Amino acid sequence: MAQGMKRLGTPIAALLGVALIALIATSWLINRDALRKAVEAQIRDVTGLELSVAGAIDISVLPASYISFRDVGLKGGGTSDPALQVDVLTANLRLLPLLLQRFEIADLTLLRPRIHVSLKPDGQSNWTPFIQTIARTMKPGAENQVSFSEIRIQDGVLDYQDAATHGTEKFEDIDLSLAWPSISRSFAATGQFDWRGERVDGSISFSDFVAALSGERSGLKARIASAPLKLAFDGSVANRTSPMMEGTLTIDSPSLRNALRWTGQPQPASGGFGRFVLKARANVVGASIALTNVNVELDGNAAEGVMTYANNGRQTLQATLAADALDFTPYISTFRLLASGARDWNRQLFDLNGLSTTDLDMRLSAAKLTVGPTRLGRTAIGANLRNGTLALSVGEAQVYGGIAKGSFGIARSDTVADIKAQFQFTDVDLQACATELFGLSKLSGRGNINVSLFASGSSPFGLVQSLDGSATVTGHDGAISGFNAEQLLKRLERRPLSGGGNFRNGSTPYNNLTIAVKFSDGVATAEDIRVEGPAAKITLTGTASVPTREYDMKGVASLNSTSGFELPFVVQGPWDDPLIFPDPESLIRRSPASAPLLDMLKDRKGGDAVRSAIERITGSGKRPPPAESPTAENAKENAKENAKSN
């Protein structure tokens, strides 16, 4: 066996020696001009690009077989500007054909290429001849069929221009490996590049590269991974009359807001738009994308349905989605009607830029919906945004123990928002509804609320200053907290001058409640306010200022008894803590002992003394009455009566 190996090794060594001698001889005898022309011809045949060399040419056979061109320009036929400029273009040669004085390119390496892509309005580009040539030369049975096994791009730059949209993009530090199919119909490209300040790792592969170049149907897999966004597509592609893609699309982003900023899309002005995940069946035709079997998640909200997106000069998004539970709190977290920690309205200007960039048509339904502190049951919402006008409609929402319907619209005029709101609340909990919508916490019971409001302004404060419209409330079986009208009226009926120290305690129950107000330039005027209880009745007139959030109203409270006792009173002060006090003149007139004092007020000489006495009697003066005041005895009786009632 050892002798056999020796016998076999001798001819192998001799063969290697002959090959080495042949290589050395080839390096001496090679026709360098013929090599250059052959390489240029192959590049032209494969790519359809003319090679223009302005720099030096390096040729090597040993230890590596290659030819390098410096300062190279490649351009298509009929074009004046090069589509590709390369600092160093290296063509590695196949060894065996080289020994036979045949020059065949194995692969290409492009060092620091500068690629220019220009898309014309008709959809053609300066690279169209290149693509057509590759499709023709790679087609099975084509004459002079040639190809490269691989093209490597190192430290490249790509400039893209779209003549139709005047858009430009730039990709830098490109490191790509293009697997050029020589015996296989597939094609793959993998690598990295910098785009808009982010490093992107991507790959793309075609199952039938010749079919894809010819516009026929081919399998396609693509992946893009970066810090702001990850995208994957697995399906097919065709380009007969317009680009078409069909397959499974997956998008994953830790922050949709950052992803939109990175891709140059308009960012929503409100909060939220963080974690985003989408998986759907995609059908792409031109600039339109139709998504079915959609599973989308945004800020922890998950929904299913269908979506379509189009960008034909203006971006349009349509969607019909359904979810078990949705939380809209993140999207209104930055919006404040009231200034933080104050009673004043917020004066921060609205950001209305998001209303003019995208058209939206969405239908959304949820079994549970959360908007800030409000919890809604089954809800159906429609949103339509077109040409800067947003219209929201609530088909039906289970809220505050009842049903809500209505619409809300915003129209942009420069920096001013025109607001229109119409809502109907049926059989709702009045305390929860009035507290969250109007900041009124003293009303309880159940009832109906109808609101129709119009306003224009550049901030919440500007809106309430121009507020117009109307509001009606009808309630039943509830109460108004802050005073006990029946108890107070009975006490003042017996002793009109007993004082009003306990006027703001307790609550007034009612059987029926009617409130009708009209808004004009931020002032609400009472048209009909009636509270009808089992023992007392109250009517109110006057106004309430929405900008200052204050009451200026007068009312009459009366007992439902045979006596018919009536007490005028005044409501003044802030909405959340108003002052309610009886009319002093009415109390004095009901007192037989004090009524004559009113006539004495007309006398200038005794007016000051009488006025001082009245203030001490009614408790309306700035200082408390002294111990020897005539009201001291009444005050003691008042305290005893309060103790009994409590």
C-alpha cells in the first residue's frame, strides 16, 4: 500500500508542478490588453453598463487572479451621467479558464461605489436598461449567457431621487453581498447600511430572479431590522403593469412615534404611540396596501380587523377594528382643559398640525373602553379625518350606567380650532356624568343630558370664551348636596332672623329636576331651572360664567305646604364651592319686629345705625355679633335646633 501511495504521489506532484509552471508562464505571456477588453465586455454584457476607466489598472495572476480598475464610471446607453462610480472595481477571475487563456469573471468587488438612482415620472429609472439586460442575459437559452456568482459592495453610498414627488434619500456606509445566480434561479442580498442616522441590517431573496426581473411572479422574502423598526415580508412579487406584492407582513417597533419620525412620517401631537406590533396578510398594488386578518397592538391595546393604506399624493388610512378592551388614556394624557393645580382654564395653544397631513376613516368597536377616569362598556366609534377636519361619532356607548350617543368635530383654520359637539346621555348616573363632564359634584340621581355646543379658539381658554349652544338636564329621584332646603325653610318660617350659619350643610332631595341653559360667548344663561322635591320646590335664574367658572344666580325656595312660605336666595362664587345665602331683605320683612327698620333706612340720619343693626340681626356683616347682640338668644336656639335635626 505504501508503495502504491508513492507511485500515485509522483504523478500528482508532477501535475502540480506542471500547473505551477503553466501559471507562471501565463503571468508572463498573458495579453493584458485582451484581458482588459474581455472583462469590460463581460461587465457590459451582464449589466448593460459601459465601463469608463480614468485611473490605473492592476492585473495579478499569482497568488490571486484578478484585475482592478481605479476611478471607474459605469453608465447606461443613452445617458450622459454615470449611474455608478467606483473608486476601485476588482474582478476576480476563474483559474482554470485563465490557464487556457480564457478570461472569465468569477465575482466582482466594488470599493467605495457611489450609486445614483433617478426615478422618472413615468416609473422608469436610469437603471431600467441595466435590469432589462440582466433579465435578457440570464434567461435560459439566451446567447452568450454569462453571469457573476457574487457582487460585493464595500463602503458604498446610494443617492435616490424621485422626479414625480421631488423626494430624495441617501444611504451611506453600504456593505452588501449580492449572490448572483450562475446555475440557480434564486437571488439573495444581505448586508448593512446607514439611513437617517440609524444602522439597518437587511436581506432580500427571490426564488426566481429572472421572473422577478421580467415582471413575472416570483417568491420574495425581505427583512429589515433597525433600532426604531423591524419589518419582515414573506410572499410573492410581480410587476406586470404596476408593482404587486402578496404575503404575510410583520412589523414590530418599540415606539411607533420614533418609527414615524425616522421614516419621515407625521407624528401624532398627543401622547402614546409607543409599543407597536402588526401582523397581517398584505396585498400591495402600486402605492396602496390592503391588510386582512389584521392583528395589531398599540400601547397595550390589541385589536383585529382589516386596514387599507394609500399614498397617492396624500396619505389615506381606512380601518375597521374590534377589540375586547381599549385604553385611550395615553392619547389624551397631554391634553388639559384646566391648568395644572388651578381653577383656571388651560391657555396652552393647540397643536393642530396632525389634522392636515393624513386622511383617516376608521370604525372601532370595543367591549370595554377607558378614557382617563371614564369607564365605558360596549362602545362603537367612528372617526373621519379629511382635509384638516376631524369628525368623531359615537354610535352607542354604555357609560355612567346608561347610554351615550353623539358627535364631536374639529375643523382647523390656521391655528384656530372650530369645535362642534352634540351628545345625548340617556338614563345615566347624574353625579358621575356631571362630575367628569362639567366639574359639578353636588348633583345626584338619574336622568338625561342633551348638549349642543359650538366654540372657536386656539386654546381651551379661547374655546370657553366663545362658547355658544345649549344644554338640558332632566333628572329624577336624586338630591342636590350643599343645603337642606326643607329644614332651612321650616326654621326660617318660624324665626326669620335665626341666621344662616347652617345654610350650606345637608342635601335637598328631589323628585324631578329640570335644567335648561343657553350659552353665548362663554356665559350660560338659565332659561328654566326647577327642582321639585317631596317637601320643597326651588327655581333659579341668572348666569354662570364659563371662563371664570363662577355663578351669579338668584333663586326662590318654597315649601309644599299650605303656608306657601317662600325664600329668595343667592348663589355666587366658584363652581366647585359656591356661596349660597338667603336674601336679607326678605328675612327682615317676615319678622314683625324688624320690618319697620327697613322704612327707617330711607332716613339718612338713622340709616347707618339701622343698617348696622340689620347686619347684626341677619349675620350678614363682616364681623360676628357681640355677645349682648339681640341675636344671641336666637343663635342659641338655632344651635339647639341643629343638634336635634342632626
